[in-house]
Amino acid sequence: MKDFDLTGTTAWVTGAGKGLGRAIAVALASAGATVAVTSRTRDDLENLAAELGKGTVVLPGSVSDPGFAEEAVDRLGRLDVLVNCAGISPVFKRSERVTDEEWQQVLRVNLDGTWYCSRAAGKRMLEQGGGSIINVSSVHATTGFERIAPYAASKGAVEALTRVLAVEWAGRGVRVNTLAPGYFDTDLAGPLMNSNWGEKIRHSVPLGRTGEPAELGGAAVFLASDASSYVTGSTVYVDGGWTAH
């Protein structure tokens, strides 16, 4: 099991204040990594840092700001793992009703933020001669669903970006993969799952339930660690069987 050990590594997790990002940060820290955490809400990060313990680096800010990513990497120094988990899905409406601002708002965080952080972290990892980038996507990057056009488009683009970076950087020791969750019990999914759509979604999951955030942690540790040393440009689905349909 030593290949899963992250002792001595530094990992940066965006979107770490709540939900899946928080669970991933906890999992990486449990595997031995020193973790830096980012979200727009400092209080959430401070509470997480208190749980993770000494050495946790709190980096509040918005990933949609390209300058923030560069500053964060400069502050961290060495960086071995980046998890791009910051994401929003504020729009649940038919595509013809989506406004330009709603479209741009989702892409600024989900796609632009992933690009800015990957570019900044990738440069540092290339200088070091190695590293692992994990981009959190969604089952809806590859499967259709109603009323989430901006979100699905942003996640599909994230997966395309992942493959390009993986090919470009593989020969220089930097691996880039996608982690694609299905429906989890998080604040982001809560409004949808508590609506009339919730029961329909649960019935579409072969395991018959939503996931608990901690159930994503093992896959994140795998992609971050030497256990996945021959894995790059891939998508790992953690979805209760959603994409097996």
C-alpha cells in the first residue's frame, strides 16, 4: 500500500470549503499530504484547516481570477498535486432561457478556473520534473441531461483540456486526469435532489442512492499517488453506475 502514501507531498485543492472538495482535501491529508485549500469563503477554510491540523495552508480566493492562481502557486513553493474541484451550477433551466451572463458565469469558474490553476501548477510541476493534476468533471460531460447546458458544456471542455494537457506534459513527468463524480449528497446538488427531479435521478442510479462525499476520496488519493503512475489522460467515474447505462 506504500504507493498510495502521500507523505512528503504538497497538494492544493480548490473548491475545498464544502462538499466534494472538502472530502478530497480530508482524504489527501489522511494519506499524508500537506494540503493547501481554496474557496471564496475564509471561514469554511479555517474550519477545515482546524480539522486537518498543523501545516494546512489556507488560500481564500476566486479561481476565476488568473492572477490568484499564479500567486497561490508562488506562495506554496513546491507543488505535487493539484485538484481542480471549484465549480458552480447555479442555472437549472431550459437552454433557450439561459442568459449570456449565466452562461459566462459558469464557464468562468468551471472552465477558466480549471485552466488558470492547471497552467500555474503545471509550470511549477514541469520545473520540478513531476506532479499530478486532477480535474473534477461530472458524468454530464459525457451523458446528456435536461436544463444544465452551461454546466455540462463546461465539464465537457474540462475533459478535453485534460486530455490535451496529459499528452503535452506526459513526457516531462506531469500526469493529468479527470475525476468524474455522479450525484453526491452536497450543497451543490441539494436543491435539485430535493426537488421533483430528485427521485427520478435516484431511480437512474444503479446503486439506488446518491454518494456520500467521502466515497470520492479513495479515487482522488489513487490519482494523486504513485499507485496511478501509469495513468494519464483518463477519466475515473465515481457515479454509482450512472454511466454504465
